[in-house]
Amino acid sequence: MRWRDARCGELRAGDVGRTATLAGWVARRRDHGGLVFVDLRDPTGVMQLVINPERSVAGAELAKEIRNEFVLQAKGEVVARSPETVNPKMATGEVELHVDELEIVSRSTPLPFQLEEEGVDETLRLRYRWLDLRTERMQRNLRLRSSVVAAIRRSMEEQGFLDVWTPGLTLGTPEGARDFLVPVRLQPGRFFALAQSPQLFKQALMVGGFDRYYQIATCWRDEDLRADRQFEFRQLDLELAFPTRDDVLEVLERVVVASFEALDMEPPERPFPRLSYADAMLRYGSDKPDLRFGLEIEDATEVTRGSEFGVFAGASTVRFLVVPRELSRGDLAKLETIAKEWGAKGLAYLVRGADGEVRSPIAKFLTQAELDVFAAPPGSTVLFAADEQPAVERVLGALRLHLGRELGLVDEEQDAFHWILDFPLFQLDDETGRWTFVHHPFTGALDGHEELIESDPANALSQHYDLIWNGWELGSGSIRIHRPDVQERVFRAMGMSKDEAEAKFGWFLEALKMGAPPHGGFALGLDRFVALLADEPNIRQVIAFPKVSSGADPLTGAPAPVPADRLAELGIRVLDEPG
């Protein structure tokens, strides 16, 4: 038995007179006093069925029972609609199927929500995800995702990469997030970690002589969930042997262009613009700046060294941005609140009215030389931040993004891809006071900066690079350390003892001592990339079965308690909840 010989979205005027069998879900049922019309849906589209008791008595009787989301099989003749009933909004709107035989294949209980219903609570949608997956939105998003993955695979194969699977169960490594731990029944008290990425495995593949590796890898990180973050996620993971930085960037740019082309979207121009980390932080206050609008930050540290305004004179860094609006006191009060949320003590400003007059409580403390530096056209406002450099960058970066959106400065029609290069190699850990990695501890230093790893870690730059799209970080990569002596120096700079390094990375350090080639790679966050391509604000809308922000799965009820005997088998005891 064949369930169907045509799909609901396929039939056209050229099929008139054909006998066709369709199968799908009831999207809508309309009873017109004898004649029953049913919109039958499958993944290809919708076809209107006409059930006429004069043509099929049994079908008309059965049609009385039909409700939304019943599964039907219908056989009949494809008939042209009369001119006044043609539906131009439907691809199949010129024809309809006049039913001869009808079968209810599967019935549906009353629905917790209707598929076309707006504003359905997300937890409810995820609790009944199988129903939500039938919506046009989710059908579109997951098919778009599949097209993108297929395009990525084609591009990688064309570029000579080999698809190699790497294990998810591994030894925990410090990669910036907590590991998910997996107990081992056969070895009580010992644990695997779910891989945060295939980082060391892909580097081992380079040592093993596989010049170009890739996979669509599943990764796990135990961290707070956000709009762009899940416990488990997928990434395009890749590594090359003997690359220059430009080689790696070229691979990713070709992947991005191939993905756009697969969706019939206008691809971004190549090569993508490049910014140094230092330049991005100075001009935009962010290492993932949105370049679809200007509003660049400017530095005024030197000109304010002898300022009579004590806040400027006493701050290690003074920077400002010019807003192309004459802001009111109410506007400035709101911006000051935002600035304080990001760590500012206050918000100094200069308002230049349409008449060119400057209004500000700090103007009387500023010299003409300072005012000349802060010169802004009539009808604009200058906003200042004065503090330690990281705080200034954070505050002005946040204000810039807020103002870009609020003032409509963002060009929503533009796709701004760019690279951020030359990141610092290290950063201070606020909790321990020790140096830690910015990217990961296997990142190579910029040429000429290897000597700074231990002597001056604050000024050592790395060969780390990020790909940014419209202010979203799509992924990161780097040219790796391939010399064991340099890798050991990085561990020492991080305060890691030789024994600790051996316990965590002994096998990998041994691999580097056996002919490791220069290598580098990248990891592109697939969920985030697809969400942006689909114009979705949250990656949950492009994942078939995601977790909610609490980390729970409304569909299955996970995570859930485990029976005591199962825990005992694993050698685990759950501590009592604190009273």
C-alpha cells in the first residue's frame, strides 16, 4: 500500500484531470452546509480538499468527525478552481482535490494551542514540541538549518577537508566553562567530562598527519543559558596544518558565502574587513562591535591630563562619543542610569544646541583646547567616561549600542562581517589574581611576542581571531602552539605547576614532542549562525529540542532525580539539601 503518490504542495494547473492520493495533517476544516473543505498540510505545503456527498457519501460522513491535526489520506481528482475561487496566496491555489476516498489515519486529542496562535508561552511550546515543530516557523527554520549544514559540508569537502569524528567522553580541560561530568560504573569514583570542544583531539589529528580536518561537532558546557547559549550546541570545527592566519580566515569566508548562496541570499563581499582588538576596544568599546553604524568612541586621555575638571585629571583613561542629537535632561538622566548599570560613577556631557551654544555643568572647568578637541556640530551631545580603561570601554561600548538602536542609526539592511585580530594572550583572573587565557591555553603568541609570555604577560598578544556578524560573535580560532617548550611556558605563566600540567595535559605535551607541525583552526557556532540567517533572536528557535533558560527540558522532564540504587551502583551519594 502506498500512502501517497503526490505531496500536498506539489499539485498545479498542469495536474488537472489527474487522480492523486495525498496524506497529511488537517490545517483547517470548513463546513459549508454539505460541502466540507479541508486544507491538508504536509512539509511541502497545503492542498484544499473538497468533500462532496454527491461524489463520496462515505467520505462526507467521515468528514463530520475531522478536527485540526487529524492525519488523513485522501484520493480523488485534481480539478481546476473556478476563476473567482483561485487563491493566489497558495502555491496550489489554482487547483483542489475532489475526494473520492477518505481515511482518518490518526486522530488528535484537543490541542494545548493552535498552530497559528500568536503569543504562545515558550515553555508550553517546548512541552508540546512535536506540535510546535509542525508550525510554519519551525518547519522553515529547521529546513534552513539543514540547507546551511549541507552547504558547509560541500564547501569543506571542496576545500579538501576530511570529516573526522572525535569522542564526546574525554578528560576535562580548562576551556572557560564548567565541564559536565559523567560517572563511570566500571571505575567508581572516576569521571569522564563531556567535551567542551574537540580542541586537543583536532590538534592531535594535525600531529597525526591529517592536514585538513573538520566535523559538525556536538559540544557541552555547564554554563548559564541565554538567548545565544545552550548546554549542548553544535559547531563547525576545523583545523589545518602548516597554515598562515590568512589561510584559516579564507576557509571561513568561503563557508559563510556558501551558506548565503545556498539560501539564495546576497553573500557578503570578501575579503571581510579586519580590526585589531585594541582598535575595536578604542573605537567601539567592544571586541564584537556592530559596524552597521558609526558613533565611534574617541580618546581624550592626553588632552585632559592637566584638566581643571578633577574627574578627568584623575582618571587613567578619558574617552567620549558624539551623539548626533541634542539630548534633553530627561534623555541624559536615562543614559546616566544605563552608564551606572555598567559600572560608571556618573555621566559627564556637553550639549551643543542648534544655536552652537554649549550647555554643561562641566564646561566652566574645561579649557578652550579641551573644548576644541570635544568640538561637535550644532544639535549634538558629547558623552564622556573617565575611569580605568576596561571600565571606560565597557560603559561607552554599552552606551554606543543603546544609542545606535534607540536613535535608529543601525542599517538593518546591511550585513557587516569582520574579523577581530591580535587579542591579548592573557588576562587577569579577578578571583585568583593569576594570569589566565583569553582564548584557550593552546593559543600561539603573535610573532615576536613569545618572549613576553613570562616576562611581560600583560602585553603579550596572541594569534587569536574572532568572526563577527552584526555585533554577534560567530566563533573563534587561533594559530596554535606547536612547540612543547612554548606550551610549557604558557602553563607556567598561568601559575600551573609542572605536575599539574602533566596531570591535565601529559598526553598532549608528549604528542607535541613527536613532530608537531604548525597548525591552526576555528570553531563556528552553528546554532548562532543559523539563528542570524533565519532572523531569529534566540537559538532555541533553530534547535529541534532545546532547553529553557533554567536548563530544564519541558518535553521530557529532564533533569530528574535518580533512584538511590542506581547512584549506589555508580558510587555516588547525593548530599542533603542545606536546611
